[in-house]
Amino acid sequence: MKPQLRFTEQRIRKAQLGGEASVPDLSGGQTLQNRMKFFLDEEDEIYEGYGRRAGSWPYRQFSCYERTLEEEKVKAAVLENDHLRAVFLPEYGGRLWSLWDKQKERSLVYTNEVLRFSNLAVRNAWFAGGVEWNVGVIGHTPFTTAPLFTASLSLPDGTPVLRMYEYERIRQVTWQMDFWLGENDRFLNARMRIVNFGENVTPMYWWSNIAVPEEKGGRILVPASEAFTFRNWGVYKVKIPMVDGVDISRYENIPTSVDYFFDIPDGAPKYIAHADASGRGLLHLSTDRLRSRKLFSWGNRPAASHWQEFLSDGNGRYVEIQAGLGKTQYGCIPMAPHTAWEWLERYGALQLSEKQLELPFEEARDSLTEQIQKSEVFSSMSSVLRETKEMAKRGAQIVWPGSGFGAMKNRERELAGDGPISAHLDYGVPDESQERWLTFLKTGVLHEPEPEQRPDLFLSDEVWKRKLKETIGDINAKNWYAHYHLGLFNFQDGAYEEAVRRFEASLTCRKNPWALHGLAAALLALPDRKERAAAAMEEGMRFRTEDLSYLKEGFRLLSRCAAWERICGLYPQLSGAMQADGRLRFYQCLALYETGRPEQAFSLLEAEGGLVLSDVREGETNLGGLWQKLRAALTEKEEPVPYRYDFEAL
């Protein structure tokens, strides 16, 4: 068959994602990479900690998803030839959802049968399976559950090309992905492009995260003899494959949740291979720009199985093999201004020979490396990247739109006399709320919604901060919304005292729950202000008693203030629907325990078969820890955490 590109819908059982949070992500959640200390040599150069961020601002969180699954139609883009069928989900960050080997009739990646979310991404909601494209900031991308612009074009020979792209607002870069399958291609082509069109060096991050089935007798091969990893919150370099008596290339033996970032020498082919016991699996190749590879395993503690069950619906276990720009995910790498970074990735079937299957890691690695170096599918990659450069700068026909923020950036630049960002990419037009802000940029007069209306959007670019500063003393002096947004900029700059003054000025103009939330977060960032922070947060929550995202954030900040009596007073006043939320119920259980009522806390925790935290965070052990504390208080015995509450895979 001739190569095909189809835009269709696919029926998938999925949980309800819910809308974006009403408040900005100011103080952020727990990010494991931000806790690391480094014990490395001077030549390792992994830019440790560079580009770290505490939260997702200006992106809103997705914190109100559910776990109940219902079959729904989801937009899908399908590339297909005689050898492969690739299915992408443009509404979910362009995830490569499945890659089917038509000759062997098997999946080359781990395809989850459901979309079920938990709190593992930059914006909270994340789901397992397929290949995820992570851009800009450390962690699972802001686009994990966001739609991308989806378009079509073709190569000179008529081969159809799927393009997905967006404007990334934190790093202020454009990024695009062009995918195609030629008539005889046995590997999916993925041509990536990131452009820093600005005038400043920016921290940059990219990792292609590939979920593959955890196979009995499964194996990883990669052209490296060392890897970066962590233990006890320290980062070290280790020899592979034997680490602490375990052959980590045979991932079934890995005891706990862990990352291994393989240090591939300069000049070596950039690849990682995953094979089952028969030698069949996935081979991932790239040009040199994508310099590193990684193995992630959930490990073999009970929590490892629990996590994978929690994220799926009985689909079995998986591991992740990944490919990135930097040596590790513990920091970004600097990207020069006015720069484009491009690379080509290829995804296809692997078949190890019987002889290779019997070889130890080092010999199997060397054998496969030599085989890859001689293969046309690898040796042609650099020339294909060069030959498709013109195609990558051509326009494409939009099929489905993304956000309006790229269009907004273009209008902003037009007002300043600058050209558009990545002119070949069509970003459509700004939406109604973005148009209101662009009017402010032109006139200096910021719109002022009613305080009960949630903020229309959040902006992080310096041009908006400058305009707010210029106009706050006259045109917008009595505008509660202007003071509020300037307070958000002050908060992000770490100017917490000034943020407090701005949020208080907003409240003086008009009482509103948004500035109360900002005030609570700013006060909490300052020493000895917890009581004032808690009072502000409680006042804000009383304005938004049916806003689940606001209540979740409010209870989180109250718990950080140790305002347990306030939580105990608020929770019973909420509606039944709000009280039924697992996260709010958890905070009430915790508050009851902290105020000396373990019996009530345990009864609430165990009600209806036990509390389920839909938004449990990777590395979070609060749920199991609370159960143990309650049991100890009630029985004076130390007991192991039950499976249903155990998420401690580390």
C-alpha cells in the first residue's frame, strides 16, 4: 500500500480530565529532581539544577480529574504503510499512542488501553503508555493533556507528513514535530525542531519517553559502560551493567524505582534497544543532537505494581526507555538566542540473533552497535535530516487547532515592530480573552472582571509586567485585577514582600478570592507569617465553596501552615460532592489526627472501602504514612502499610 495519513477518531476508555484550575500554580508541588545533591566529576558537565522551576505558572494545573472510566471518542492521527501503523493523540500532547508492527502483528510500545490520570506531570495530570514528547522544563511536559496544532503536508515525492506543533510559554520557544512513513520504511521517522527566537540564552529540555512492556527475560542494550543514577537523594556515576550486585540491563531484577541515564561516548551511535526473551522488541535511533538515553523502572516493591495498576486497567507492567538532549534530567542545557535545534528520531522493530541473546551485556552491546553502524537505516539519518530541512520550514494545512498563545505572541511582537515567531507555522488567531489583554497592551487600560469570575488567563512574559508597572500608578490604580496580576509577577520574581503589598492593594480595591490566594502563598513564603497566610486562605475558600480546584489548593496551603483547626472547621461545611473528593478528605483525616482525634480520622480514612487519592504524587508517601500513624495511635503497634495505600516505590 502507498503511505497513508488519516485524521480520524478512536474510541478509548478514559477518565474525565476536568477543567483547568481556577488559581495559578504559585508554590508548586513536589518535584523529585529538585531535591537532588550531586557527587560527580568535573568532566561530567550535566548542568545540575540548571533551569529548575517550582511550579507550572503561567500554565494552570489539571487537578480535578476522576478515576471512573467511560468509552469516548478521541481525535487520532494515523500514519500507515505496509510495515507499520502509528497512532497519535493530538489532543494529548501528540502522544504516539501505539506503533504496530504489521509483519509480526505485535505492538512495539506499551499501549495502555485506558487514559487514566495521576499527579506525575508539570501540570499534575499524567497518563501512562506510548511515547510522550517532553519540551521546555524538567518533568512531564505542560502539554501532556493539552491539544497541539495538527496539520498535514508532504515530502517532494508525495509521502504524507503529519505535523504537530505549539508555542511553549515558559521558555518562549516554538517546537514542531514532523512524522512520516515512506513506502518502504520499516522505521517511523520523527523530525524534531525547537526554535529559540528570542534574544536571551534559555534553559532547554527535551526527552522522548517511550513506554515498553516489561517482559519476562526482557533486556535493554545501549552503547554505554557508565550511567548517572541516584540513591539517598544523591546523584552518582556508576559502572554498568552491574550496580549494587544487580544487572540493571535485565530490568526485572531492579529492586526499587530508579532512573539510569546512560553516558554515551562522543562518536558512538545514539540508540537504545529493548528486547524480550526471544530478542524481539523496539529499536530507537537518533542523530547526535539527542545525545543521551535512559532506563526508568518502577522496581519490584509492592508499590511498583500498585502504581502500574493505578495508571492502567490491568494492562500489565511497563518500563520506560528515553532519549534526551542533556546527559540527564537533573538539569536543562543552555540554548543560545536566535537558534534552531533539529534532530531525527527513528522507531522500528528489533530482532536480536540467537547468538546475541546468549552474549553478556558488553558483548551483546558491542555486537548490536557494530550492526547498527553498518545499517542503512542508521547511516542515512544525518542526510535525511539535511534533505528535509526545507520541508521543515514549509507551511502545512491545519486540521485541528492548538492554543491561541502563539497567535497572541505574534500580535504582541507586531505591536513592538518585530516579525512573527516561526513564520511558517500557522498559529491561528487569539481568542476572546487574549484579545482583551492585547487591547491592554495597546491602550494601557486593563479590563476588570467581576471578582467572582475566575481569572481569564495568566501571562509570564516581561512585556506584560512592564506594562502593568507603567500603568498601575494612574490608569489602573483602582483596578483590582491589575494589582492582582502585578502581584503574581512579583511572586514569580521572588519579591514576596512586594507581592503581599500588591495583593493587599487588590483586596483594597475589591474583595476577591484570587488575591486572597496569592496573599496566602506570598505570606507563606516569608518567615513567621503562617497565621496570617492561613487566615487569608480560609477567607478565600469561603468565597469558592463549590470550586474544587480552589479548595484543593486552599487545603494544601492550610496544611502547610499547620492550620489544622481551620481545616476541621471548613470541611464539614462543604457540600457532599466536595467532601467526597479524596484529596479534601485526606486533608480532613490528617487534620483530625493532628488535633488529637485519631478514631474519627481512621473512620473517615477507611470509609467506603478506603480513601482513594486520584491525584497521588510520585514520591508522595503521605497516605500510607497517615494510615500507619493512625494505627499506631489506636493500637500502639507498628504495622506495614496496606497495599491499597502503598505508593512508596523508591
